[in-house]
Amino acid sequence: MKRFLFVIDMQNDFVDGSLGSAEAQRILPAVAAKIRAFEGERIVATLDTHFAETYAATLEGRKLPVPHCFDGSDGHKVNAVVRAALEEKGYVAVKKYTFGALDAVNELKNELADTDPEEIEFEVIGLCTDICVVSNALLLRAAFPNSVIKVDAACCAGVTPELHKAALATMQSCQIDVIDDARKAFDAAAQRDAIVEWIRGWFAVNGPQSPAVIGISGGKDSTVVAALCARALGPERVIGVMMPDGVQPDIDDSRNVIKALGIRGYTVNIHAATSGVLNSLGEAPETQERPVTISAQTRNNLPPRIRMSTLYALSQSLNGRVAHTCNLSETMIGWETKWGDAVGDFSPLAGLTASEVVAIGLTMPEIPVQLVVKAPSDGLCGRTDEDAFGFRYAELDNYLRTGSAEPEVKAKIDAKIKGSAFKRKPIAGYDPGLWRIEG
């Protein structure tokens, strides 16, 4: 079987440039993983190509008057995450000046003229599903009417989600096999590289000169976030903040992270602040109310909130941006403190389970392995997370990704998800129904 992979227009302008979209950015890891896993004759990467001096006079320029993919521009280049995968595997770059790569398809038709069409297979991925992906898939179908042609929906994105789905339906009706399985194998290296690019892009808009400020606990999440930020911004633009509440037994783990990454480090002991609040909380001299009985939950959650105030105080003084380090697993079951560690300006791990964070950490030799695989603990009451949950992270993460779990475990997880739903909602605000400017 002769297999060919067409990677359509995975260029900066279509990912995060003039015609970029969140959907396009979301498929980067899947596209990189698909490329790395490909075994076949050839990878063909198409490049949508226009020219600044003539674009406005073309039909496309009149119907889509958005400058994009001008030859030689940064927007014309393949996105860095995808380019890294292409360079690992080897590929042929093809410039095309309209939606379909007609010349490339005709060359393949001539090259494969003596090959049994049933021994030829094409797969098409990339951007945009409803324009260039469908155009190239249909060109291949016309040129190779008896060959297998596939399109992987998880490796494509349309101008809109609705147009993406409509284009998939169109291709399916033309006997193109549409693979539509969102549950892909997790590619830690591809996800790592995509997050690094995402951090760079976020800071380019929200803090071009700002450092990332991260509370370093010595656990996997803050360690991995610090390493990702160091790769994205350079270690000189990452600040690790250690915030013991008095004496912290594993503070050396936090120091090791800062040392290993070569980032700037600060230590702010929050014990005086937490003690001051707790000592004053029961007083009500103005109204002579009875003293407040401080609950165990209050004692456990006050330090994370003091820590977040500390991070923002330091960040504001250094014009920084605070990292939110919680992962999807913690967020879904409410294993985070509202207005404490659940806060931040940017959130690299928000869509990743705890197991996936570990997998990414293990691809990063610059951080100590023992900190990546260290048993997570709440840092509040001396128990491991799994002791407190009553189930294992592996069970939780599998349930989040597949919907499958043992009935007893499923019931426990569902109860936690339901009970913590209020934490994941924005602040409720009354709407008076009066006119106001948007923004």
C-alpha cells in the first residue's frame, strides 16, 4: 500500500494570524501527532500563497479582502508546532495559489499511473475544512476515483464549527472516509510544544515584556508550568515564588525546581499573614457579637488565598502575569481553593488531566523526574490527594476522557463534580436590562 499524507495550509495566518481561530489552535497537537505517526511514501505540506501587490485584484482578494499568507511573510510560514513535526519526518512543501493544489495532484496522478489504484491511500488534514481541505480532498477523489481517501476530523478545523461539520458531510457524500473520533491517543511531546507556543502567543498580546509569576510548591503542576514557561519565554522571564506557611517540610523540592530551571526565585513566608487573619477573625468589638468559631476548612483554605494575594502583590510590583497551575482533574472535582490556587491570568494546564501533566513532565529532561511523579498531596492537611478522594487519579482521568468507571467510583466522581459546580461558574451578576456599551 502506498500512503500519502496531505497537510493543508497549517500556516501562521490560519492558526493565530489574520484568519486564525481558537479551533485552528486547538488541533495543533493532533496534527503534529498525526504527522509523527505517519508511515508511508510521502508527506505533502501545502502553503496557501498570495502576493501583496496583486492580491486585491484577484477574485479571492475581492471576496475575502483580508491580507493573508503573502509570500515571504511570517504569516506564510508553517506554524512552529507543525513545522517541528514535519521536519522530523521529512516532507515536500507545495505552494498553491488557489484553494486546491491542482499541479501537485496531477503530478501524483502521473507518478502513480502504473500503480493499482486500490493500493493507493491518501489522508488529508489541516485548514480550513470547508475551503482548502475539502477542495484538495475532492481533487484527489477526481484524480483517484478508486483509491481510499480519508479525512481526519480531529486534525481539521473550519472557518466556523458549523462549516467544519457541513464540509465533513459533503466529503462523506463523495465517498471520502471521514474519521471522526475525538478520543485520540495522547501525544505528550506534541501537547508540550503546543502549550509552549500558546504561552508565547498569549504573552505577545497580554504582556510582551512581562515575566510569568508562578507559585512553586514542589509538586508536578507548578513544576511543569514553570518548565513550560521557561521554554516559551526564556528562564530570565520566569519568577518562581516559594510561600511556606511557617516551616514547609518539602521546601527543598521547590528550591530544586528553581535551581534546575535557572529561573529567578523569591521566598515569602506567609505565616505571619495567616496567623494575623486567624487571630483577628473571632473579634467583633463594634457589635459585641459572639466570637466566630474558625472551622477546619477555613484554616485549610486561608493559606492558598493568602498565597494568591502574595503572588499578585509580587506580580504587580514586577509587571508580571500570574500562572494558574491547576489541572483539569482538580478543577472538575473542585480540588482547588476558590480565590486561592483556582486563580490566575493564564492557565496552561486547564485542559489536561493529572496523568497527562505527568506525561508532559516526563518529556522535559530539564526538570527532576522525582518531582513529576511525586504523589500529589493537598498541602493542607497532610494527606495525599488520592487518600482524600477515595479513588485514584488514574480512575478519575480515565472517567474524564472516556466516561467509563466502576459504578462505585463513578458515583463518587459524579458527586464531587456536582458538588463543586459552583466553583467553575463565573460570578453571578444581576442584569437590570438597561442599555450599556459593550466591552
